[in-house]
Amino acid sequence: MRPAVYVLGAAIFAQGTSELMLAGLLPAMADDLGVSVPDAGLLISAFAIGMLVGAPVLAIATLRWPRRRALLAFLAVFALAHVAGALTPGYWVLFGTRVVGAFVYAGFWAVAAATALELVPANARGRAMSVVAGGLTIATIVGLPAGTIVGQQFGWRAAFWAVALMSVLAMAGVAATIPGGRSEGAVPRVREQVRALRVPRVWLAFATTSLATGGLLATFGYLGAMLEETTGIAAAWVPGVLALYGLGALIGITVGGRTADARTVPTLYAGFGGLVVVSAGLALVLESAAPTAALVFLLGLFGFATNPALNTRAFGMVDGATTLVAAGNVAAFNVGITAGPWLGGVAIGAGAGYASTAWIGAGLGVLALGTVALGRVRRPVARVEPERTPVLARRQ
């Protein structure tokens, strides 16, 4: 695997830490900014808004840019947004920096995914995406608790400064490893990018991504409260159980990265089937601590095992036009990230209890299995003029 792919994963880790760390910083931020904790929680929603919009908009806006220039620009704006966030005394300015930061983070995701896929042979795409997306998994395991500790010891603003510094270091890595410039005549056309999105199976792949992500997040979004209030696990033990989820996620994305290329559909079937069974199991045994902890580990494992396949599947349905397809998949992930917890919240608000979120996760997993099966119906592969990549970035 080329060093540039690992650099892209490290950059996702830096930015993903910012995405996740607010979960441990909200009380301190609310107190410092003079707002309620629910109002501080809207800063998480602000990030989701920026992510949802940023990927397709910036993928098109920077389409004619060399990959390295686009990636460096996104990281620079992300770092500056965190500097502004660390310095501002006002809630609404911070809210704006979260939207801006997420906006360029989504753009980085889209361009980084397309870049990683172009730097490796076709039979290594899944492994490459497991490395890139693995940056977010590591952020879940390491970045989230580290950001919380930094915020607790030195104030939440210090966590923002740390993210800005990591983003600058990521810029150095991108500048050193990502090929710059385009070969002669290598100017992709928006028309060819949009044509790829006319392929119905591409949208079916996006739907699969949203359903699977929503199925995972419907349960995970309320896992902490579920463990304390329904399972009865002491608050001090909750981080340990969540660490099991992170360990399962790391194992899952590693294994999924090795099977996604040669056995894409079986990987999806196994992962979604596991998600359905584990989610239903959680709903049934939620009041028992030991089986719940074991199922939380498996939830992370099955939930993330499909991640590399979800990231690469749509590219096998079109020739070329990787940038906008990558952007669409990033947006699809964020639809699931937004919709899953919302559906869970609706069920809890209706008095159905925390177990209902796991049933929702199981139901969305079943729908994801259905979209995979529907996508197996044979249709012609769309022929789209491929994007030309820099000479140094061509597959080897």
C-alpha cells in the first residue's frame, strides 16, 4: 500500500477526532459559553449539516483542481476554522466554525476517497478504503477519549488547538506524498461526472450505505444511555464497554478491507446479516450485562466490516467519474448518521424504551440486505469517460 494512502487515513483521523470529541466536552463548553447543554449539543448537529452538504458541493467546485491542491485547501480551512473556534467567546461564531469545518471535511473525504482509489490497483481498492476509513475508526478509539482528556485537563479550547495542530501536520504529509499537478489534457468534465449519477444501481448503492449506517447508528447513538438506564451498568464501566465496540470496529474494518475486493457482495450479506442478528439480540438481552457487552463488541465488528465494501461498491458500476460518486457516498453515510439516531429518538420519545432503537437497527439492516439483493439484478455497466490522473498517481 502506498504511503499516501496511510497519510490520507491519518488526515481523516485528525478531522474525525473533531467530529467525535464534542461528545465528551459538551458540559464544559456549555458552561463556558453560557448556554444549556442541549444548545451545546446543537454544535454536533451543525457538524452533520456541514458534512451532508459539503461533499457534493466541493467535489464539483474543485473538480478541475489537482488532487493535492484540493486536499491541502480543505485541510487549511479546517485548521483555521478550529483556530477561530478556539479563540471565539461566542456560541454562534463557534456554531459557524463547526459548519465550515464539517463542510470542508466532507470535501476532503470525497477527494481523499477518489484519490486513494486511483493510487492503487483495482483489486486493492477495498484495502485502500479500509485504511482511509480506518482513520475514523481510530478516532473513535483514540481521538474521542484523548480529546475528552485534553479538554478536561486544559479546557475545551485546548482540544480545538490540538485538532488544528494535527490538521497542519496532515497538510505536511499530503504535500509530501500526494502527487501534484495533472497530466496534459487531464481536465475532468462535470457533465461526465453527472452522467455517472444517472445509473440507477449507483443510487441503490447509496441507499444501501444510508440504510446500513442508519441501522448501526440507531443503536450506537443511544448506547451509553442504554447501558446505564436499561442494562444497569455503572457509569464507570460504560467507557470500557464502549471500548469493546471500538475494538470490534477496528477488527471488522480490517477484515472487511481484505474481503471487500474479491468478495464484495458476500461481505455485505455477512455484515448486514450480522447487524440484524446482533441488533435483535441486543433488544432481547439488554437487561443482562454480560451478553450485552459481548453483543456490543459484535455490533462494532459487523457494523464496520462492511465499510470498505460500501465505500468501493459504487465505483464498480461506472467507469471513471470517481469524484462525484465518492461525494455521493459520503453524503449517503451522513444521511444514515442523521436519520438513524433521529428514528431512535422518535421511538424513545414515544415511550418505546431503549430496546426499540435496537429493533429499528435490525429493521434497517433487513432493508439494507434487500437493496443488496435488488442490486444483484443484472444491468449494463455505465460507460463514463474516466478521469485522467496525474502520471505519478496512475495505478501501478
